[in-house]
Amino acid sequence: MTPWEVFAVKYADRNARTRKDSFLFDDDHHLPHDMDYFLWVLRRDDEIILVDTGYDQEEGNRRSRPVRLDPHEALAPLGIVPEEVSTIIVTHLHYDHAGGLRHFPNATIHLQAAEMAYATGPCMCHGTLRAPFTADHICEAVQRLYSGRVVFHEGDGEVVEGVTVHRTGGHSKGLQVVRVLTGTGWMCLASDASHYYENFLEAKPFPIVVDLEEMLEGFKTIQRLASSQDLVIPGHDPLVRELFPTHGPEHILRLDRGPLKGLKS
């Protein structure tokens, strides 16, 4: 089986946060705790799969969370033309993961059925649960469905050879993670199943949680899916930029060759 190249593309950050924004049951809630925003690219010869789309400047302005680079522009150094992207794995429909779908008009999206049901169902009557979603993004996903460009998964599923998805839930009802075969073993792109290394390594839940039990079990799942802890990639941890080498511009990281140093170095 031919392995995949994997890249993390940083497009935004939020540095006016504290640990209370990242961890429940933490002793140092007052200390600063930064957050990076990534999307991911899987590449094998001429095949390209995008994992999530990020959010664009328009959404950033609406939420007072500006982007450093619009995600579709951030992908340009990898030679990716948004209109030519044919496959996107959407880990979940929160604004920072599905907020750029409109920039990839020809892509078919892979999504958990539970996530579509959740984002369009009665749970969205509650403002707290609705807050991480934006109606326009959900409408875009529904339009893809009606144009025949959504592939639903129920739990575990294969996208193509060497790329599988696995529902964990927890942070969102239909949150899924991506397992991808690389030259250094099976890598798990955890997305928001673990925002930070510390979430899964120390079993510390993230405060935005729909099902706490599923989140805690998800910490185990993402480690089981990867060949080693070093190949579990959290969704928002700035430490990723310290562990993995850049690939061209500093906002693009090469993941598939493994980290420059281990987590405990």
C-alpha cells in the first residue's frame, strides 16, 4: 500500500486565551494558553484530500477572530487550486472546520451522518450548543447533499486506500478523526477529539463538550488508531509547530516523516 504525505497548514491563531479555555479540572486556569488553527492536506502522487477547510476572513470578522491567511490562500504553496479539490473530509461542522466549504465548490465531502443530524436537529434550539456552528456553513453542507456530493459514514469508514475515518463524538455529536497511512506508520489526525496533546495524554477534557464520556473514550481511540503517540496530531496545539519541520513557508508543516523529537524530549 502506497503511503501518503501529510501536511498541516496553519491559517490562524488566538493568543488571548487562558488554560480555563482549554481544560476542565485544571489547577492553573489563570495561565496563558495559546491556540493555533490548522487544516490538513493528504497527498499521494496526483491524489489530494483536504481534511477540513478552516474559516475565512468574513467568518473571522463576524466572530472577532481574524485569520492570518485565508485557508484557500494558505494552500497555494502546495499547488492546490480550490476549484480542483474533489474530496474533503469534514471532521465536524463547527465554524473553524467547515467555514470554508464555499471556497471548494466542486468537492464531495465525507461526513458522519450523526454530525449532519446533530447540526440540523433539535439540539440547535439551544444557544450554547449552537454557538460553534454558523448557519451558512450548515446550509452549504445541505446544498452539497442535495447536489449529490456528500458521502455519509456511520462510525468507521474508508475514504480511499490508506485513509479511514472513525467517529469519536465528544466535542460534537458526529466528530470524526482521520487515520492515514504514512511512511512512518499509521497517523491519526485527531482534529477536535483532542485539541492539545495534554488533552489526550493526561485525560483532561476540553470545555466545549457534548458527551463527556465519548470525549474521554475518544482520547483512547485516537491513540489506538496511531502507530505511536508521536503520530497522534491534535487539532489546535502550537506544539505541533515545534515538533514537526516546516515545508517551504513557515505556516506549512510536514507531518508524515514523523516529529523532529519525541513528545517527552
